Amino acid sequence: MDQDFLIDGPADAAVTILFTHGAGSAMDSTSMNEATAALVAAGFRVARFEFAYMAARRNSDTRKPPPKAELLIPEYMAAVERLGASGPLIIGGKSMGGRVASMVADDLLSRGAITGLLCLSYPFHPPGKPENLRTQHLAELKTPALICQGTRDEFGTREEVAGYALSSNIRILWLEDGDHALKPRKKLSGFSTADHLKNVAGTVKSWSAEIARRA
């Protein structure tokens, strides 16, 4: 732990990824640990942080619900500043964390502070409420973005997302039969969660190299 960051991967990595959690799981949850390990194995430096409401849960018996995503924007911006990455920086997160990152990405890109946006399991809409879309800002997104999404994610399936108006700067990696945790049913799909995370890491590596060449 480096102050309020959990940092993994080589200090001299070519690219750092600032990554945060979803609405209900901490930065060191199993899914966050597994995703981080896959990215580190691909050569990235990964810095994780927690929003204040989640950090407070560590010292309390009560589970304070997350604020609205918009209210977490200042915390994400502050984390970027505190990290002070000296080289190329990609921001992102799991589910809600990725949504918040997507809300600050264009501002940070315009300042030259980041090179890209990485979202794992973007929450396109609340489960069971496909009419409540969280995509308006994604239609005009200028930041190069990679969204890694399970095809049966209840926050946005492949069939649903196909009909959304999304910026041409957004690339989507579809993970066969993956749910919101990117977990597939192995007997049906032939894939494991580890397979999907390896695919994610490899795709992030090639995508990050591509956006670096374009920069």
C-alpha cells in the first residue's frame, strides 16, 4: 500500500493503469485482484484506489451505500492528481468505477493527463431497467476507450449494446457468455474466467500500444 493506493507491477512499466472498484466490492476483492494480476502479467503497472464510502466500510459495521456516480467525480480527479503518474496513464475501473472514469476522461485527455480509458463490465443500465441508459456521454466521447463486457452481462448484453449510439472512439471486447464479473459458464462456453481475463489483458496491451502510436 502506497498511502491510499494499492500498487502492483513494475515501477518502470511503459503504461500505468489507475483502476477502481464497482459499487459493492472493495479494491482488493477477488475480482479486482484477479483483474489486476492479469494486467500486471501483461506488463502494466496498476494503481488501485477506493472511494471514501468504500474505505469507510473497513472501519464500520454498517454498509454505507455508494453516492450517485456524479458525486464521485471529484474523488476520481483527486486520485489522478495524487498518483502523479510520470508516464502514459490509462484510467478506468470495474462497473461503477469505470463509469465514473468515463465521466472525467475527456477533461483529463484535454489536459494531456491520460491516454485512454479502460472499463471492465460497464453498467450501461441498471439490471432489469434497460430503459434507464447511462450512455449519453459515451456518444460523444473523445478519449480512446476499451470496454470489456460479458455477452450476458445483466447491465448490458451484447444484443442490447448493439443498438446504442456510442462514440467511434470506443472499442468493445466481447467475452463469450461472461456475466457482470466476466465469469462464463464453462460447460456451455468452453471458457473460464481466467481465460477471459487473459484475453482482456492481451487486448489491453495491444490497444494501449495502438493508442500510443496514434498519440
